[in-house]
Amino acid sequence: MTSYFVLGLMSGTSLDGLDIAYVELNFAYKQWHYRFIQTETIDYSEAWQEKLSNGITLTDEALLKLDKEYSSYLADLTKNFIEKHNITRLDLIASHGHTIKHRPDLGYTLQIGNLPEFGNSFNIPIICDFRTQDVALGGQGAPLVPIGDRLLFSEYHYCLNIGGIANISTEINNERVAYDICAANMVLNHYANILGQEYDPNGRFAAKGILDESLLIKLNRLNYYKQSYPKSLGREWVEKEILPILKKSNLNARDILHTYSIHIAQKISENIPANSRVLVTGGGAYNDFLIANLDKNKKWIIPSNHLVEYKEALIFGLLGILRFRNQNNCLKSYTGASKNHSSGKCYF
């Protein structure tokens, strides 16, 4: 088989909802090609946002209960999407789940929603839980999308995703290199919530704030930025390293949004050389204030809304296909694992 009709599911750390992309992926002339057919973002209710946000604090027993509940919830949302769009051809479903814990330095990562309550709900192959095997092999378990960047978007020097966490991937000496740059919308949304919004629309709140140089200096001095790749970030790091610094600043939310947005723009710009063509996706691509503060000596390319919003769901569809074909979908060059491998739990 060279043409696959797939559902890719992605739930990011920014907690904005579940992205579902129904796509066709076709392997022809030694190249993968993609086509979006139907896409939808299903917003999380306040109750689900709270459950997912607080998951990191739960006991093992309570977390298992949440995992089962979320797995069933994902199955219901997926079935509703299939029925709503009258999807009749579907070769497999690939789901990321939702990250609750991510400490590869301690040898574990946890994405809920990958239990049999989800996997056994359909009569087609289900591929999920993509990160665990990589961590077991000594890798970061993140980022996972770079193989898709290589296979689908090789015309760009860099692929940048500004989601809950900002990350990039590129080719260096014929190897794919990728890593998390800094926390992004995870922090911005937190302070937008204080102002009564789910997120900062177009960066309007940030634009009305004032830069605090001392806070910016403290953020830029964080030890993570001195580390070499492969490296990755999780909510634990944000809550331990970022939020306490921002809280101690005693600034109002607009000034924090302004200063932190400048911080994100600086960190992204520092990691990409001049004259690079950069594909920019993720919710941060819509943040006009953030984008305006990126270095002007690079070409920042913001594609169609479909690709901005659903690139990760698309690529998880591709990761699922590669796993189904028993081809490598995770490379040691960017995760730091002991070997390249084909990652993902399979329900057939």
C-alpha cells in the first residue's frame, strides 16, 4: 500500500483542545505527499482543562483513573468526528495522547489517553504512545515531529513550531537535529487567563505591556539555554523554573506577557542563523506581537491556516503510518536514544 487515509490526533501542552486531522498520505516517486481532507479542533471544557492541568499532582491511583477516563473520552470524540464527516475510508488512527509527566532525565514520560479504552474502540489499527519507547532507549522522547519535517517539508531550512513549547528541527551534516527551545504558549496562556482570556489574541495584551529588562535578563540566564541538544522541556520545568521567576517579579500580567514574548522571540532568533527560510506553525504563528519581534534577517514563512494549526496532527498521522510499515519514525540524532527505531504502541 502506498496511499493511506489516516486520522491524526494531537493534544498539546497549551491545553487549547484536541486537534484532529483526516488526511491522505501518499508515498510516490520516493517522496511522501500529504493532503488535508477534514480538520477540527475540539475545545476542552473548563472541567477537562482543569483535570489535564492538575494531572501532574495526582496519586498513581487517581492518575490511572484519569487515564482511563481520558482514553474513553478520546474514543468518543474520534467516533463523533468520523460520524460528523461521514468518513468511510480510514486505514488507521494515530494518536499522541496528552502529556502529563515528562522527565526523560529521570527515565519516564507519561501521555494519557493511550489505554485499551481508546485502542480497542475501533476495528482498524490504532497507533499511539509514541514517546515511551524512546525514553526507555535513553532518549528524550521529544520532539517527535522532526521525521515529518524531513519527509514532508524538506524545502525549508528550519521548521519552527510555537505551541505550548517552542521547538525547531533542521538538517545538519545529513542528520535531522531537533530540540525544544523554550516554553511558549504554556506561559502566555497562563497570564492571558489572569486577564480573563484563554489566550492573548494576536498578542494584543503583550503589545500594551512594558518591557522589564531585569526580568528579561533573569529569564535569559536560565541554565536550560546553556545545555546542548538533544534536550526537551515539560510542564514540570515551567512550574519549577519559569513561573516562580515571573511571580516574584510582581509585574502586572500585561508587562509579563510583553517581557516573556520578547524572551521567546529572542530565544527563537538566537537558535536560527541569518538568511534561513523558516516554516512557522503552531498557535504562536498568530501572535503578531511575538512574530514582529523575531529577527528580521531570517525569512519567517507562515503557511495556510490548515498547516499552522494541524501540522502536528498531520505528522502524527505519518508517524503512525511509519510504525504500521515498521519503518523508523524516531531518530537518535534528535532524541539522543541509543538507536533509530519504530516507536508506538499498536492496537490491531
